[in-house]
Amino acid sequence: MRTKKYLGRAFIYLMLALIYLPILVLIVYSFTATKTIGGEWSGFTFSLYAQVFSDSEMMGAVGNSLIVALTSSLLATVIGTLAAVGIYYTRTKWYKMLLNVTSQVTMVNADIVTGVSFMMLFLVFGMIPKGYLTLIISHTMITVPYVIMNVMPRLSQLNPNLYEAGLDLGAGPVRTFLTVLLPQLIPSMISGFALAFTLSLDDFVVTKFVNGDVSTISTYLYNKIAKKGVMPELRALSTLIFVAILAVLVAVNVSAYRRRKKSAKL
């Protein structure tokens, strides 16, 4: 048993090292102006970060990504929460299973297929120009399943008669949802929003098919690397993205831990 325990820990540590060691190397080399990672260390400097913030094209791509990610994540959180509640309270078993499977299609489907499908859809409906609107619609649809995936377990933990109890006490369906169910779902909604935000910020394949003239972080990095190779300032930009996403995830998990601790005390 002791040998299995040590082997299990060693395997976990090895996997964590393989995941985070490349990121650590990237972060370390974001503080030097050397052109290539692994090259001669040219001294500690913040010059790459200064170049990031002084590059208007790069900052424009970052701004576009934040606009799309925030908007699509908010929409996905609203739609995904309503969809999860509707699926959970569906009484017909086969129809509930069908809704569950259908809601997960974009999550398990290949990104290239999803991207081409959205491109063809917007070509058919030519009145929708490629740009912010197509990006927001696409990112919302591909992140809704992840919100549903976060909200459904929380619904299963609640008293199944909670909604009916609100109706029996005289509240209408909308008021029951807003005052009884919604406060119980907020933690899972926040987790779903954070996951949708990071997925939207990270997406490249679908974005490349529907972005039009709007440059996002992923398309900007791809175009720059294809033309000029890996520029040193991209290491600083990648580090900032990693730190921002990590901060969001830590904040969400700390908030969830505090809520669980508070609930346990109560």
C-alpha cells in the first residue's frame, strides 16, 4: 500500500511538472529580451511588457477578445442557466435525455466542424456581417453547454420539491425562479461564467472562421507567428493572459470554498 501511495504521488507530480514546467519557462523568459527561449540570458528587464502595452494593434486584439468573451459569457450564463432548469424539471424521461444529449453537441463536436458550420450559417444568412456579432453568437453557443454542465449538478443537490413549494405558496413561475431557485444557483453560475470566459478567450478554430476583420488574441498570435515567427513580446502577452485566467480561477475557487465553509457552519 505504501509503495502504491508513493507511486501515485510520483505520477501526479510528474504530470503536474509536464503541464506547468513549459509555462514556468515561458514566464521566466518573459523577463528577458533575448530573441529565443533557451538562448543566452540577456538580463532581467520589463521591456517586453512595455512593448506589449505600447503596441496598439496588440492592445486592440486584447480589447476585442475581452469584449467578445465578457458578452458571450454573460449571455451563455443566462441561456445555460435557463436551459439547465428547463432540462432538470422536464418530466418525460426520453425527452429529458434527448435535451441533455442535444445540449452537449457543441462541447463534444470537433472544433473544425463547429467552425465550418457557423461559417456556412452566416453565409446563408448574409445579412449578418462577420465581426463582433458573429463572434458573440458563436462563442455563446459553444460555451452554453459548459454552463449547463456546471448548473445541473447544483440543481440535483437541491430539494426537488423546492420549485413546487414556491408555486404552492402563491408565487408565479418567474418569481419562484428569481427568489427561490436563482439564489441557490449563483455559485454554479459564477463557475460556469468563469469557464465560459476562459474558453471564449482561448478559442481559435471557431473564431478564425467567423471573425471577419475583428482581430482577437488567438488570431493575432497566429497571424504574427505565421509572418514573423515567435516575437519576444508574445512571451509577455502569453504570461499576462495566463496570470489573468489564473487569477479568475483562484478567485472563483476561493469564493466557492468560503461559501461551502459558511454553509457548513450554519
